[in-house]
Amino acid sequence: MKYSAFGYLALGIIFIIGFIYSFFSKDIVHQIFFFQANIWIYRIYKLTFATLFIIVYFNKTRRKIKD
């Protein structure tokens, strides 16, 4: 169970790095699941998943501390 919590944290960090990196790339269009998407849609996608994974990580660690 402990490793899965760290997996969520690792995925959140990877998505945050991808989100920050998107500001430095010159691309106007990115591919998301085999579809081309505007850069802002891509950034919202990255930020949403990063936030989701980090929230899940903190909820799992908080639940573990309560138990």
C-alpha cells in the first residue's frame, strides 16, 4: 500500500514537469490520446492530472496517519 501512494506522487511530479515544460516548447499543437489539441487544452490536461494525483497521494497518506 505504501508503494502505491508514492506512485501517485511520482505521477503527479511527472505531470507537473510536463506542464512546466510545455511553457518552454514552441509547439502550438500537442497530441493527447491520438488527437491533436491546442496547447492550452494540453496544459489544462497536464495540470488537471497533476492535481488529481497529488490530491490522491495526500489523501492516502492522511488516511494512513489516522489509522
